[in-house]
Amino acid sequence: MLLMVFLHSITHKMKVKTISCDELANQICSLAYHVMCIDTRSMLQYNDNHVRDAINICCSKIIRRKLQYNRISVVDLIKNNNESQEEDLWNRLHQVVLYDEASWWGDGHRFNSQHALYILVEKLKQFVPSVALLDGGFSEFAYKFPKLCDSKIKSNCPLLSISTPCASAGSINCPPTKILPFLYLGCEEDALSEDILKTCHVKYVLNASHSAVDSPYCTTGRYLRIPIKDNSSENIVAWFQTAFDFIDKVKESDDHILIHCVGGVSRSATIAIAYVMKHFSLSLD
């Protein structure tokens, strides 16, 4: 009986409606219709450009897990990412629209219960009458309605081709997060999946852990282990330059790299963040 319940939880699928770019544009311009747009892409993509008044909730593995196990509520998540939110917003909302970079969902797309967007949609449905996915994503909307888009910051380093994290509509589990056009952040399971590595065109792997299993799909010279243990006494900063040199080699060879540890949420994420700061000359401020 318990096995049947478990299998149902894994295979259960939820039907989610879609909305066209034209429909969303009409809703945004309507004074009588209140719509909230949620940008599920990375923070870097969002800061580069986004739908007017959209808030950013990156559908990363970390957010997915926190929502899935009720470690954070979707309301708090939205409040934390929306500085100008009005007190009675939830009472006035007609619909929430989620979008990624460029996915075409098709009418009534069905998500597996482990998909990041499934979890986000499921949580949102508890508070709003309607939740929809934007067909064509931000790319299509920005092409059709550039005046309804807004750049949060003006960057000297435009982000031309960063792709959506967790954007595969057919994935059962959340795939690696694409941090930069050539750099993915994931977990040990991702590095051990030949299908995932092929899908992401990954030929290099950086294993930022002491215990995670070596990926069997990388040839000599395309695999680097940084033996960092998951505890506060480790000096991860001492390994930054080694990691940066390896990542730069991948960038210069026009290939793709996966950075991972065991869970993909601490050591590997720290290296990825540090590299992004170096890559864009960002300060701690």
C-alpha cells in the first residue's frame, strides 16, 4: 500500500494552462485586470531584462526543495523578491503568469510532480484563482512587446545567451542550472547521467567535493576534482584560482562545463558564484 502511494506521488501529473504573449500584453495594459508575472529564470537574466513589474523566483534546485518540504512559503518568497508589493495584492489578483526563457508548453501541458514548476504552480494555486505559463517565454514576449519589458540594471556586460535553469518541460527532475552560456551547476547525480551531460553538451566536469563519485563520461584533462569537505573548517577560497583556471579553459575552448558537489547547493554553488563575480567584475557590495 505504501509503495502504491509513493509511486502515485512520483507519477502524478498536473495539467497547467498556458497563455499567449498577446493575451498577457492585454492583461498588463488593462486597468481592470490584475496580473502578477513571475520570472523563473536566473537572477542575471532577470536583471538584464524582464517583463514589466515581474518578480524573480529562480526555479533552482534549492528553491524547489524548500518549497517542496515547506521550508519557505510561496507568499514569503514573493514578498522577499517584491519590494513594492501592496498589502491587498493577493485579494486583487486575477492571475499569476510564470515564464522562462523560451519554452513552448502547448495548451494544457502536464508536469510531473517532481518538476520545479509543478511545485511552484501547486503552491500558487492555494492563493490565486488562476495560474498560467507563458507560451514562448520571455524571448517571444520581448520580441513582440519590447516596450512592455524593463531592464532592472544597466550592465556593461550584457548577457546575450544565458539559458533558463530547469527549463526542460519534459524533465521529471530539475536538470542542472545554466549559470552562464557555458557553465552549469548541478549535483552528483547530474555528473553520473550520460543523458543529462549530452543534453547540456557538457564535456568538462568540475567535482567540488571530497566524496562524490567521479563522472565516468569525461576523458583525461576534462575532469577536475577539488577535494573539499562539506564543513565550515574548509578553506574553499584557496581553491578558487584552480577552479577559475579550469573553467576559463573550458570557456576558451568553446565547450560546456558542469560544476557539482554532492547536492549541488553549497560547495559547487560557492565556486559558481565566485566565478560569476570574477567574470563580471562584481564586488561584494
